[in-house]
Amino acid sequence: MKILKALLGAAFYIVLFVYWPRLTLTNVPSDILGPLGPVENILMTSTVVGIVLALLFVIKTLTAKQNPLNLVVLVVSELVGFYVFLFFISFGNPINFGRVEKAIPIGPGVTVKFDFRIFVQLTLVVLVFRVAVGILEFYNVRCKSATGNITK
Amino acid sequence: MLKIQINSIKILSLSATFTGLLVFAFFAISIFTLLTSLMGTMTPGEGQEPIKIEISPKGETIFTLKAVNSGLLAITTKLNIKLISKDKVVAQGQKAIKLLPKEKGELKLRLAFTKSQMEELQETPPKISFSLETRTFFDLAGMGVSAQMGEDK
């Protein structure tokens, strides 16, 4: 049952981050995607992220909750998720931290600006909160396992 | 004691999930509000320009922009105009308007010139640099567009 859950979860991440972007982005005209940067870069990042998230999900599902690897996977998954959000909200340049200014080729000197720094900061707060809760849950499961209240 | 601990961890876990969903929902609503409002303001209708330029009898240049809020959150629309001649800013002005959801408003920006400036501008028509910015979510998130019209000679 656990193996089936792990495989289905992994398939979901592969479809979402590897298959779906290839299907949609290759059909969008390149001048619309121009400000986002080369399509190959976006597809490469999305593929790497999809494979990493699928692997992390498989490890997390197949390891026991009291296993330290489970906690490490949880933290890494949250960090990868945050990086994905930052990558897309910063138009492929995470160092911009949600504030982007791009020239678009529809007229001379036409630029568009996006400022989503507040959502990057809020997502960071949520990440810290979720990791803290994950650590508390992990120690709780370990305590229960040590006192014999839980079986593997 | 253990039961209380389990319950509090469950509550914390649920609040973490709820907070994440809330942030995502506000992000989606903000993007929707910004995109629809900016597009609505920039494309007022067929044959209509987003910014109307008039010259008053007093010699003032009046820029009029009809701003709309087609989104779900309150917005602030800010118009900034600069007149550039020979790489120097001859005049500039800024005006902002706050709009509640589904509200419309008009932004009027007046730029006044001295007689000598008017003569200079008639000799060398200026380049108009404008930027239109819309902010929402307590003015913490925004989207804008800036462009230049005319050629600086």
C-alpha cells in the first residue's frame, strides 16, 4: 500500500513539473515567453525540481515517521518548494526575491514591473512555521515510540 | 499530558496548512486584481487612448487617465509623468487614486510651465515618459508598466 502511495505521489510530481510544462510551454509563442528567459532553462529547472520532489516523496513515504531521514526529507521538500515559488515569481531569477523589471518588445522603452516581495516573505514565514511543526511532530513520534506507544 | 501535547501538535499542523493556503489564496486574488485592473485601465475601449492629453487656455498640460478596479481587493493606481527635453526633466508630476473593488475613478495630472519653458518646448518637442503602477493587498504588492512617447531631439 505504501509503495503504491509513493509511486502515485511520484507520478503526480513528474506529471506536474516534467510533463505538463513541456506540453504547455512548447505551444506558447516565444515572444510571449521572451521576458521569462529561454524556454529550455525553465523546462530544465522544472524537470530537475520535479524529479527531486518525486524522489523526496518516495523516500518520505517509505521511511518510518520516527526515522531522522523523514525529518530531513520534510525540510528539504519545503526548501525545494520555496525555491520553485521564488523561481517562478522572480521570472527565473530567484535573486530578485519577487521584484522584477523587464523590458518587453511591444514598443520603445516599454517595461513592466512586478513587486511580489510580500508574498515571498509570507511564504518564507509559512516555510519556517511548517518546518517547526514538522520538527515538533518528529520529536513527538520519537517520544511515543520510545515509550512504546507506537509500533513501526 | 501526552494527549494535550498530541492535540496541540495537531492544531499547530492544521494552522500551518491553513496559513499556507491563506497566503496562496491572497497571492492568487492579488494577481487577479492587479492584472484585471491594469488591463482595464490600459485598454479603456475601442478607439480610446488610456491617457488623454489636453492643453488648457492657461497653458497647463492636463493628463487624464480613467482608472478601474475590476478585481476583488482595493487598489491604489499611481500615474507618474515626466517631460524630458535635451536629457533634462522639464516637468514632472505624480497623482494617485484609491479604488474599492468594482469602482472607477479619474486621475487628472496638471503640469504647468513658465513662459520660457513653453518657448523651449515649442522649439524642441519633449519626450513623455509615463509610468502607471497599481498596488493592492494593503499596497504591499504591485504591478506596473512604463513607456516613453515621442522623440527627444
